[in-house]
Amino acid sequence: MTLKLIDLSQEIYQGMDVFPMHQQTFIMTNMTHKENMQKTGSKKLGFSARNLLISEHGGTHSDGVWEYNPNGPTIDKMPLEYFWGSAICIDLSHIRYPNYFEPRDLEEALNRSGQEIRQGDIVLLHTGHHDRAFGTDLFQKEYAGLSYEGAKWLAEKGVVNIGVDAPAIDQTPDDIDFSAHLICGEYNITNTENLCNLDKLINKRFLYIGLPLKIRDGTGSPIRAVALLEE
């Protein structure tokens, strides 16, 4: 069996797109190679390092339930099985803002995929928003997302992690109640935002890995999300 690895993660850099309510990313040089050699006295080798100032929700990331439910677990206390395991990707790219992803849309997309949702699955939603808008001023604006009932439909099927190729799983900017996050809070599950390359996974089942950093009391964490596909 041959496995193909697909990177599902956005690049981290200063000036990267970040959801407006979160900290922008800054990268600062801690020490250059030359400065380090001067400090250590070495004539042969210098070490260079940089410092990151980044939101727990910067770039491709997963949420701790505590972010949207103060009675839920923080990212370090959530089961690792929420961040890796069997996954499917369904295609909702034909549904655009101001519409929501409703249960009927999810059911139709699932039927088209030929897949099924199993207890404990990770489900990625290909919205097409990253492909259409990433790198433009439109990326943080006006994208479709899950309705309350749509998110509930997934949660009641046993999904533990809902992933999207958009800045949020909610419809934005109209849904000021953040309905999909409400459901994640009610069902104590996570969601993963700012994925990319989901077009390569449409209608497939694969092994998903997107482990968070073990941040004590973290509200979320940047991740390096990948998919492993059998070829």
C-alpha cells in the first residue's frame, strides 16, 4: 500500500490573514548567526532563531471547546482522537453567501460522495472559499457556513471535528450568534478552520492528522494539518 500525503495547512508569516477579532502575527529576529557567533566566541558556527507572536487561532487551527463554552475543556484537555483519525471530505462549494449549509445540503453532498459518516469521524467541508478568495481582501468577508441545524446534524451523527477551508465554520458576517460554534460548545466537539487543498480530498475517505500544541489552558492552537490517502 502506498500513501500520499497532502498538506492542508496555510503558511504562517507576518501579514498573514487572521480573523479580525484575533491577534495579528508578528515574527521577530531573536539573534542572527553573526550575533550568536560574537556572543559565543565561535569562529565556525552561529545559531539564529526568531520569535513568534501569534494567536492561538492564527492560520490553520483547531478550537478548544472552552473558547466558546466556559464549561468545556481547553485544548490541552481534549481527547487527541478529536484531532486525528478517519475522515471524509464533502463538497459544498456550489453554496455561496448569503446561504447557509443546511441539513439537506449536507445530506445531498454526503450522498453524492458515496461515503457515510461514522461515529467519531472528522468531516471536512470543501466550501471553495480558500480557492476563490485567499490572498484577497474578500477572504475574511461574506462566506457561507453551517446553520445551527446543519452543525447539529453533523454533531448528532457523531462527528468530533468539523473542518472548513474558510476563516470560520459559521456563515459570515450575518450570523452574529456563531451558530456552528454554539453547537460545538453544546456537544463538546472541536472545529478546524483555515484549511486548504480540500479540493484534492472531495468525496474521499482518508486519515486526517491535525494535532494541536499542548498549550496549558489553551483556547485553541495552530496545527499542521495533513491528509494521508491510499494510492
